[in-house]
Amino acid sequence: MASSEWRVVNGTDTNRDLLLVAHHAEGRGLTMQGRLIGAHMSTAGGLHNAFYKGKEIGCTAIQLFTVSPRQWQPVMVDETQVEAFNRARQETGIQSVVSHAIYLINLASPDPETRRKSFHAYLAELRRCAALGIPYAVLHMGSNPDFEAGMRLLIENLRQLLQEMPDGVHITMETMAGQGSSLCYRFEHFAQILNALPSEKLVLCADSCHLFAAGYDLRDPESYEATWQAFDRLIGLSRLRVWHLNDSKKPLGSRVDRHEHIGQGELGEGAFRLILNDPRFAHLPMLLETPDDTRFAEDLARLRSYITDDETVVR
Ligand SMILES: [Zn+2]
Ligand SMILES: [Zn+2]
């Protein structure tokens, strides 16, 4: 896609829009190359490097941290970073970019100081994403030993974020594995949030490992379909905007979050074949967070090999 076309769609809010524009621009059906499949890339040496490293291993979408994930500092990106970022995006042709918020954030924490720092860190994340043209900022939903208190605190923080956040970016809530006292590992938990805050800026990221660990089976067509029926009924499939594709080291319902390489874990090849060939998801960015990044290329090749119908993206 030419750079002028990219500029036109830069402000739109879904990757699907981008794809449809790309589709019309090229005047043909989207092939397997049009699928948005990639990985969480390192930003060592600058945010823009995630694009070049992603391109090297065959990514057509990437995820990155816009700041170091282990520190609170609510920094802003500067003009030079934004320019380098936009240039890398154009040069690599990787238009689909997702950010992952830092792991320290816990909007549901019983500790007011942690909640305050979390709020400002995530707001800064949303602002950086808006400046960089990143439509999705993936968020872990936090934890609290008192589940209902945690949900209330989380909802209050999200309400405030919705008021203060910039346009052009979505609060992208990740389905959690349910480890320890973490919130939002059942679709009902997201339904509770969305009933309180029916905003279009609240969307979801489905993590295959987390879903499975939380008890949602994806391995055979019947349970796979039952999972998505439930998701659609409680949340709405149109809210699903990002996939994290990870196999699981731990069994169904273990509520333990341990990623495994694609096809090598408890989920196995079957689940990924179903996801990759599901026309409801074919326009979504699908990103690896498997444990060893030197094996990303191998995992990507495996994912692509599962796609049997290269026209699935055209709905
Ligand atoms: Zn995550
Ligand atoms: Zn995980």
C-alpha cells in the first residue's frame, strides 16, 4: 500500500478498516499474505526496531512495549521517536501494531498508591499509543484478594480512563488465566464491566493460553464453538480485536499462565487450526508471546501452515 493511502487510514480505529482499504487498493481478494500474523517484538535500540526485526522473521503484525515493562515512569514519546516509528512502519509495510501495557499495572489493587500509579501509567500508555498511531493497548485486568471489591475498583478506574483518554486508541482488555487472585478470567467478568461501561473504546484481546487455562476449551470443534457462542452472548464478538496465540504448558482449567510454543503444549495443533481458519477472526492481528523468541519464525511458519483457506479474510 502506498504511503498516501496509509495516511488516509491512519486515524481509523480498527485493523479491519485498514485491511478493507488495502483490499480495495490492491483490487483483489486478500490472500494468506494479507493475514495479520506476528509476534511480540523487542524494542531494543528504539521502538522503530520492532518493525525491522518483525519484518526479518516474516511478521505482518507486531506487538511491542512502548516503555520498559518493569518501570513505572509515565514518559511520553518525542517527535524523533514518532518519526522513526512512522518511517519504519512504512518501510516494512507492517501496518498492524498493538502495544502491551507494562506488567506492573493493577487497576484493581487494594493499595491506593498502586492504583494511582497504575492509572497514570496506563493513561500514559494510551497517550503514547495515540501519538504513535497504535489502535490497541493491551491491558492485564489486575488482581485483588477480594474479588468483588477488585471489580468495583477496576470499573471505577476504567470509567475515569474513558473520560481522560485520547481518541484513536482502545482500552484492550486481555482475557486472563485466573491465576492467584486475578480478575477477568471468565466472560461474565467482562460482561460486568461492559454493562457498567458500554463504551466502544472498551475492546478485548483473547489469549488462547489464558482462555484454556481459565477453563474454555478450544481443542475440538464443539467446545470451540461453545466458547465463542458464550463470548458472543456475554461480550459480543465485535469487541474482539486482538489475538494472542500461545499454546499452554498447563491443562484445561488449571488457572496457571504458562505459555508454550505452538502445537507443543496442551492446546495442540487442533485449536490453532480452528482459530486460524475461523472467518470471524481472519481480519484480526494474531500475535505470538511464546517463551523463546528465537523460535518465533518457526511458530509463525507453523501458524501459516495451518491456514487451509486463504480467502477466509473476505467476509
Ligand atoms: Zn498479556
Ligand atoms: Zn500469559
